[in-house]
Amino acid sequence: MRRCLEGRPKERSRSPPSKEREGVIQSAGTRNVSEMRCAREPELHVLYASPLDQRIPQINIQGEVDLLQDSLRKANCRMNISVGAATTKSFAQLLTLAQSAGSIILHLSVHVVNAESNVGIVFENDFGGAHILYRPQLEELLGNGEQLEGLSFVFINGCSSESIAALLVEAGCHLVIATRGKVYDVAAAVFTQQFYYALGSQVSVRSAFESAQQVLRVDPDPKVKASADMFVLFGQHAARSQTLPRRPMQVHESADGQSGLRSTSWDLGASGCLPPRVEDYIDRSSVLCDILRNFESSSGKQARRACILSGPEGIGKTVAAIELAHFASSPGRIFSRNVLYASIDGKPDLANVVQGISQSLVSRQLLANASRSQKDVLLALQQIDQTRSRYLLLLDDHSGAARASPEVRSLLSNMLETVRNLSLVVCSRDHVYESLGPCKCVNVPLGALTDAQSAELFLKRIHRPLRPCDLDHGAQSQGNLTKTEGILQKLAKHPLLRQIGGNPGQVNAICQRVTPQLKSLWDLCSTQWQRLETVTTSVVRSMSFDFETKSPNIQNESRLMRRMSDDLDEHQSSLQLTRKMSIDGVHAEPLVRMMSLDGAPLARMMSVDETQATENGIDQF
């Protein structure tokens, strides 16, 4: 559901227009200008904004464009479709195009912000973050309304967009479709599909609108059925009739040169060359924004060209890299359709890295065949500068070659020196501070998930519902718990998740063991603690060995402490493994607690007779 990001505004009373105010695709203005614009066949421009912001749900723009294209194709309507990111720049350029050329249909797929006293549209900024334009800024951007005369109509695909539609109508737009409340994504998809199919079949805008509403009203899903009256149509008396032409469809770059792909089989950002997005992705918007911000130069600062995304094994670097690749390569964004993704596994050597990069070049047809030759890779990359487009090479370095191999760093340095339009992101388990040629490496750490994010991911990946006994010792094992905010908060504080320490790889691993056969999560929690207990048992045994010969004097106590320190050093690798399971340090508490015990409790833990322990001087320890 495309949610409003704030409270609902106080809306003025406004009724949808009468039928006589609505026609088919039209353009208006003076007669001479109108006649000139009608000679130009309409174009469908899709502007979308789905910024990197955890507060804002992501829009499935690929699915939406596929839906538009499929609907028009089934109606045997061929029309130019242009797709791009909705920024203030692209929006202003589209209004200018509409003013000069006319016959523009705008499909605006955005989120709408509604506040008590204001309303706004969420656009994207230059590095993919959110940029909200409220009513005063929108009024200034829309100007005196002359720019809107060339818009045949506007379809705002976003919840509670009626106020924005009213603003567009006041500014001079002739036809606007919007919603007066929250609309489910499924309902929006059904309406959009039927509306554009009917429109492509050369019926009037009003008929297409009513047809889409009728389809919603007979849908078997009650939520979809209730959404029919959420859609509203605004129009003006001066609107004239014009049907959509039938001609070969072309998907191409928009007026600002930011978006496009000339193909009847359209794909955002050439994503077929990228690894598929993972299931159950947990948002890392702030980190992706930090990376893209370094490559952005419109604010006057110098753009960086090399970033290192660093973090321990399992922290989610690959998942974040794939999301970054799909986001940045979408039309209108900073590396529109120009992201190369190379996964480096195996040995951390130069030949392996060259092979991985060459395979990514082959997938984008920049290289005929995969090669292990540095010369072939550099020659292929030099073609990038001829296109005058910015490219991003995303190196998912599982092998650690960028950190371990001077030869690999030399290759990356040569690439950045030779290809001026190339930028680089390396996923590494360690920081890389050495410059790559003239380029500083900006290290962006990828931190652990929050407790709430870990709980959210855990619920998505487990293989059975939670039971009361999973959260409370001694609770019943029958019955399933419904996901609520309270259950989520309780799960976030569960020792099992706290021990995992926000590592999504370990969350996924432990979820594979949460099956219908598992009695309780506490059983897994005990299993996790066994590794720590193994370490502490070794320490205790060393203590027990010293206790046999220990005399109650300070010198022997010092020797005991030194032995404990030596044994802890010997088990450092085991402690590191435990630390990976518990970043927040929870794992240390039992060890500290055991070492802080004295006398009888400590003796009982070591299975030593209390009297014997006292005789050996443990009380003094």
C-alpha cells in the first residue's frame, strides 16, 4: 500500500467533474497552438519516485511499467513510452516539453505527503534520497499554468493524492486522475490495467475511468471492491476530444536524456544483466544513500569515484550491493542502465578478479568473450568514455583480493586512471585505506541489523509460526501467535536473537532450524550457548589443575591468574567465534558472572567438594 507519510490534511470540498467536462485524450489552449499540438501524437511519460528512505515503502516500478505496456499492447495501441526518475529537474523539464510540444500524458507514480496544513509530493534527489516538495514549492514550479496546457492528462498513482490533483487543476491541467484515500497496491494495479486497456481501445477518458471502476466493484476481494470509489477524475469544460493513435510502440529516452530503452520487451535499468534481488530484503537505505552521495557532484563538491562497503562475513554486503545495483541503474538515476556487477570468489589473485570483471563486461556486450587478460578488460572499459555516460563497477569481493593483493589494487588503479567515467564500489570484509591511483577510497561500513530488524527478518524466514513456549519458559506449546507489535518487541529481546547480534547471515542460518519439529526457540538458544560453555569449561579445568597444588598465599594466586590468562589466549579463536554470534557483548556476561563467584558457588560449578575448596584457599581467591 502506498501510504501517506503524515496525517490526513483538511481538504476543501470538491466534487468530481460532470461528464460534459471530460473527453478523450485532448489538448487545449488557443486554437492555433491547439491545432499545432494535435498534429503531434501523444506520448506516455512515466515518472516515478521511490527514494532510499526507511520511512517510505518501495514502489515496484518495474511491475507497474510492465503492466502499462501489457495493457496497451493487448489493446493493440502502440505509443511512445518514456520512463524516468521523478526529480524536480525531470519534472520541470517535462512541463517545459509539454508547453512546447504538447500531447503529453503523465503517469506519476509517487508517494504523497499529507499534513495538517500542507500537502506535498515525494521526489528523489540526485543521489536517490527523498526530496519533498510541499504546496508552495509546487505552485512555484507549476508557474502560471501555461506549462500544463500541453498535458493531455495526468494520472497520479499514489494514495490520498486528491489534494495534489486539485492543485494541478487550479494550475491549468485539464484532466487528472487521483485517489481520495489509501488504496491497496492490488486495487491500484487492477484499476491501472483496465484504465489503460480501455484508453488504448480508443474510448473516452471518462469511459475508461468508469470501466476501471466497474472492474474493481466486481472483484472477489472485499478490500479491492471497496477501493472503487477511492478513485476520482477531475476535468475542465474546455477539454477537446482526441483518440490515441495506433502505431508501433517504442520505449525510449525521455526529454532529459535520463531514461530509456528502445525495445518492445522493456526492462528497467537492463536489470537482466544483474543478479536478481533477494527475498525478504531488510532495508539498508541509509548505507546505500551514503555510497551514492559520494558519487554525486551537483552540490558543488568533487565527486568521489571509489567506495569500499565493508563489514564482517554474513552482515549483508552482497544483498546491499545487489540492491544498490538495481537502484542506481534504474532510468533517471545516477548510473542509469550502466551498472556492472562482478562477483569474485575463490583465490584472492589477479587472474580471478580479471575473469570476474570480464564476465560482467560480456553480459553488457562490452566484451565478446570472457578473458583473463588485463589488456582486454582495459580496452573494453575504454568504450565507456566514448558513450559519455557514467558507469559503476560493483565488485563483490568474497575472496578478499582487493585487500590482500597489490596486483589487484594496481589493476583497479589503472582502470580508474584510464576510464574517466568509471566509478567503483568494492564489497570487502576489511577496510581499504590505500588510494586507488588518484582516487581516495571512501570506506562506508555496513553495520548490524537493529533488534527490531532482526526480529522482522526472523519472522519472515522461519518455517513455522511462533508458539507461546517460544517466548516464555514453561508456556504452552499449542497454538500459534499472531504477529503484533508486542510480539515483535518481545522477540527482538529474545536471548537467541541477542546472541546472533544483528548478523543477517546468522539469522538466516538459525531460521532454517525453526521447523515444525522444533519444540521451542529456547532449545536453539541453549545450543548457541554451548560454544561459550566449551570455552569456559576449559578455563575452569585449568583453574582446577592449579587448585590441586594451590596454597593460600598471594604468590600462588598470581600464578593461577597467569594460567587463566594463558588459557584464555589459547581459546582466543573460540572467543572470536562466540563474539561473532553476539556483537553486543551479551556472550561475555556468563563468563564474567562465573569468574566473579567465590567460595561455595564456584566450587559447586567445578564439581569440587566445598570443604576441599575452602582448604585449598578458594575463599581467598
